[in-house]
Amino acid sequence: MLYFPSVIQAHIPTIYSNAKQVASSSFKFLSSESGRNKSIKAIALISICGASLMIAKSFSYNYNVFKKNLSSIENYLVLREIELFLSDFFGFSNLGELDREVFGRLSDYEENQIPGYLKGSYFSVQTEFALMCLKGVDGEIDLERARDVFRKLANFKESEIPKYLNQSFFMVLNLFAFMCLEGTGGDVDLETTRGIYKKLASFKESQITEDMRGIYLNAQYQFAFMCLEGVGGDVDLKTARGIYKKLASFKESQITEDMRGIYLNAQYQFAFMCLEGVGGDVDLKTARGVYKKLASFKESQITEDFRECYLNAQYEFSLMCLDGEGGAKDLKTAVYFFGKIKKIEISRVPEGFIDRYFQVISLYEKYSCKIVAIKNEPIGG
């Protein structure tokens, strides 16, 4: 028989008795013909979860309080005794298997069958279960089940989610959108993907933590792209332009390296839409300002997949300075950027920019002679 210090031993009968009684009555009720009320069944299942977690947490708490009286081996025995009890009563080999089984039973219930005061607990439990299925924790990988659970959770209204679960809700929406986009655990579903990205993009800036910012930026970018191209729904140029404008307004200090590609592309798209009057009026002043910002980035800040857009931004900004579009004429700045582009070795010029590259060389030769000296001075424009 395992030994427990008396101060912990005193709690064992009560904990075991209460947990066993709750769990036993819950399972009996669930298996009975009279257990037809889905809401009450859901409460019973959450009680089972609570009972098993209560046992583990009670012993963990007691161990922390009385750890000075326990050696590491005695702590191991305490936790092992819990596992043996749960294994004996529920027939599972470890706590994880028990959690996955009980959490899985909860997933059989729709969100509208869960009482309001339990929705926060239901959401947490189901999130954990979906992740278990997604990653194969304490059982096999089950992508179809994971996607189905994420679908149910994604249908929650934001008002039903406690504030402390905002980040979890955000993560669930993002994972579900990705699974629908890639066809993971089911068919590709672009309409649903677009709807979820729209939901993610609608979060307020004040709700976004630093850990969420990358997902937030990506969700807005993906939604804008789907509106621009008519993916998963109708073409909506006005919405696309509005989101690109929002992304372009982010401060440089808010952008991490993994977000830089999206950030640069969003600015480029916004500048182009302002220049051409796509999704709104022609706005040359704004277009010129954004092209200037992009053109002024250092080479080291530019991702390889953005290089062509970067050169196009420098090209467009130079022409606007040359012609006085969106601001005053500024020949010196125009020639400065023509010169930067001209210095690039032709082997490093993206294929889609080749024609403009030779135009730039011609423009540089035409206008550089009008400038006495082109130096690395603060950029005008």
C-alpha cells in the first residue's frame, strides 16, 4: 500500500469519495434511458472533467504546500496513486486518455445545447480536445474530428467568449480558416475561409496582444486578397482597399520579421489602388507617399519575394517625382532612384521588371546630365 503524509492522507477519502460519486452518477445517468436532457448531460460531462481535474489539482496543490515534507519519490507516488485510481475506475491508462475521451463526449453536443454559464468551460475543454485530435495527443491524429470541433467553436459569438479566452478564440478561428483553405480534415471551403478571415479581421486593435499580431495581420491580408480577387465570394474592391489602407498604416515598430512580407505587399497594393483609382477615387498624393515609404526601405529589409514590387515602387515614385504627380516636381530625387535601379546587375533583376529596368537606364541617361551631383542625401519627394 502506498504511503502518504498524514496531512495529505486526510484529504484522500473525501476527494476520492466525492470524485467517484460525481463521476459514477454522471456515467450511470448518461447510459440510462432517462438521461435524455442534453443540457443536463452536458453538465454531467463537465462534472466528470471537473472531478478528474479536481483530483489532480488537489494533490498538486497539497504537494506544493507541503513539499518540504515530501521527497521527490513520495510526490511521484502521490501522482501515481491518482493515475491508478482513475485507471481502475474509468479504464484508462493515463489522465490524458481520460481527458480526451470525456472531452470527446462533450463534442457530441452542439453549442446551443450548452447552458450559458458553462459556455466558457465548454469552449476551453473543446479547444483542448480539438488540439489533441490535431496533434495526436493521447490518441491517434484525427483531422476530421479536429476540424469539426473547430467549426463548432468558430460559430461562437464574440460576446459569448470570456475576455480571458480571447486569444484562444482567435487561435481557434485561425486554425479553422487554415484547415478550410488547405482542405485539411475535409474539402477545401473558400467561402467559409473568407468568412472566418473576415471575422478575424474585425477584431479591434485593442483586443490584439503581441502574440496575436502576426495572425491578425495575416488574416486581414488574406481577407483583403480574397475580396480583391473574388475568392470565396464576390469581388469587393472597396473593402480590399480599406483593409490594405489599414495594414499600410501600421507602425514599423509593430512589424516583426515574419510579418514584413505581408506588410510590404499590403502597402504596395494600397499605393497601386490609389494610383489607379481601384476601389475608390484616384489619390495621387497618398499613392506617392506610400511609394516613397516603400522606395526608402533598405535592401536588407526587403524579402526576396517582394523584390519586384520594391523595384516597381521605386520606379513609380521616381516617375511621380519626375512628372510632379501627387506633389511637386523633384528631378533630383527621381534621378537618385533611377540611379539606384540602374546599379543593379541584370542577373538580379526580376523577369517581370526587365522592361522597366531598360526604361530606367534610358531615363537616367536622359536626366542625370541635368543634375550637377547626385549624392546620398535625404530623399525629397
